[in-house]
Amino acid sequence: MLLIKKILVPLIKRARLKKVNIDARFIKERKLGQGSMSEVWRAKDKLSGRVVALKILDLEKTARLEARFEGLAKPCEGEVAMKLRHPHIVRTLEHGITTNNEQYLVMEYVNGVSLTLPVALQNELMQSHRLTFIVQIGEGLDYFHKQGWIHRDLCPRNILVDRQNSIKLIDFGLVVPNTPPFRAPGNRTGTASYMAPELIKRMPTDQRIDVYSYAVTCYEMYTKQLPHGVDPTLTLDMIVQHINQAPIDIRELVPDIDDQVASTIMTGLAAKPEDRWDSVGAMLHRLRGAQERLEPESEYEYVDDEAVGDDDEYEYEYEDDDDGEWEYEYE
Ligand SMILES: Nc1ncnc2c1ncn2[C@@H]1O[C@H](COP(=O)(O)OP(=O)(O)OP(=O)(O)O)[C@@H](O)[C@H]1O
Ligand SMILES: [Mg+2]
């Protein structure tokens, strides 16, 4: 039974996929991003008339990454992304395979900037929205965890801020199910500077690796630097030398930071997972508490993920079929 469900069904689904001639169907307007594993285009979909973001995964890199999880029936990026419905997660409308055998995803087009930009600029946008952004990232990630996934690549590069100053998590290329085979030690995929120590040391992992990456992201949003003060271009081997040292306390760099916010972020950065928040939900709860106290006038409406249902806005000609795969490595 398990064999059929876990291995045969995904294979059959993929084999049934109709291949799409991307150049015939989409008018590519402008390249939005050249990721390490893909190209992303703003494109006009002739089928729906809609302007979308079209992500085409690199064939060879995706195959190399997939090979790491052979036999585990890891869902591909498109399969994961299609299941996510949250105001702070980019909406994926369709996924499939191109006539060149690449996996592609059709997403809502997010008109905005990568969070790396306001992190680097520490501009008015960042200063006035920092806590709201942090809470929204937490809401998206908390929902994502409750759906049973581990992200493995949360970092400012994979977070967009749209024109309404609302957060959208993107890039589910390294996602794995939160199940024992995928929590076993081994693969060190992700972005080195955001990787939890247990992942770097090839110990068993769980959703708390995302708590760590979330805390690094929050830390950077306040300080513009990484918790160990290390250069983001360092390799994994160089970072291994730093992770046994305690991170620089955020209060040293931002003396006027609220104590509850500071201690919440620092607990998220604990080297041992058992000393960290045991869930994003727990960390988020503390951050929301701080936001309510510090910004009572903001009247930010928290997203209740229990109430996040299907919105049918996009449900029309797109087929809810299969395939995709995934992303880059770091070792
Ligand atoms: N839905 C979208 N709307 C607008 N821009 C997008 C969208 N999705 C992705 N992008 C842009 O394309 C870039 C690459 O996307 P993505 O992170 O999904 O690709 P990737 O190959 O997995 O990247 P990497 O592995 O380098 O993180 C993003 O940083 C962003 O600038
Ligand atoms: Mg990315």
C-alpha cells in the first residue's frame, strides 16, 4: 500500500503530465531573477491572459539534487507550492514539464522587492515595517510548518515585499516533508549562513532548523549583519569554525531594541535545537506580543491560519496536475 502511494502514484502522475511548450504559450516580458537553480520570468500567459511569474528549473541541477533523495519520493517543488494557500506565501497556479523536460511553475506575479534590499538599505521601509514584516514571515512559516513541511532555505533572498508592503515567501525548491526519512542526517542543502548548526554538523534535523533560519533573518533585519558577524560569502567549511561560538548579542548592535524582541531572536539562534523555540508558533507568539505592546496603533490584523481557506480567484483553466523538482546544493 505504502509503496503504491509513495512511489507509484507520483511516478504515474508525472508520466501523465502533458508537456507544455513554454515559448508558444507564454510571452516572456522580462527576467525577474536568475536563481541558482532556475530562471524566473515575468510573462504573459496567452491561455489565461494573466501576467504571471514563470519559473523554469534548470534540468541538470534539478536532477542532481533529486538524486540525493532517490527512493524517498520527495515531492517536487511544484507539488509542494501548489498546496500552499496563505496570504504571506506566493500563490502557485500551475506546475508541469516543458517540452524540453524542465519543470516549470506558474505563480502570481509579485510586484515588489526581495527582502535583501531593505535589509541592506536599512531604509524607512525597513525601519517602519520591521516588526510587521517579521510577524508576517512568521505567520507564513508557521502555516507552512503546520502543513507538514520543512523549508530548509528561508533567508531574505527567498522573501519578497510587495507594493502593499506585505510579505510573500517564495522558493520551495529545497522543501522536504517533515517525516523521519527526511529528518535523518545527511543532506546539507540550503544557504550556508542561515543553516542551523545541527544541519551543518550532519545531525538529525527537524522544523527547528527553520526556526534558526528565521531568527538569522530577523537578526539581519535589525542589524544588517549575520549573528556571528561572518561574511555571507563564506563557505560551509569556514562557517563550521564559527558555529561553536555564541552569536553576538543583538542588544550590543542595537542598544535600543525591545528586550522581548531581542531575547526572542536570540533564543531562536540557540546552537542546540533543544535550547531554541520548539516551534515557529512559539517564537511568533512572543513577537506578536511585543508588536501589540510596541505598536498598538498599527492595528495589524493577524492572519488566522485556521481560517485560511481556498480562495477561488485563480481557479480556472489551470490543471491541478504534477511535477517539478528542485534546487541547489551547498557542500
Ligand atoms: N512570484 C514571483 N514574483 C516576482 N518575482 C519572483 C517570483 N518568484 C521569484 N521571483 C524572483 O526570482 C528570483 C529567483 O526565484 P527563486 O528564489 O524562486 O529561484 P531559485 O532558483 O530557487 O533561487 P535561489 O536558489 O538562488 O534562491 C527571486 O529572488 C525573485 O526576485
Ligand atoms: Mg531563491
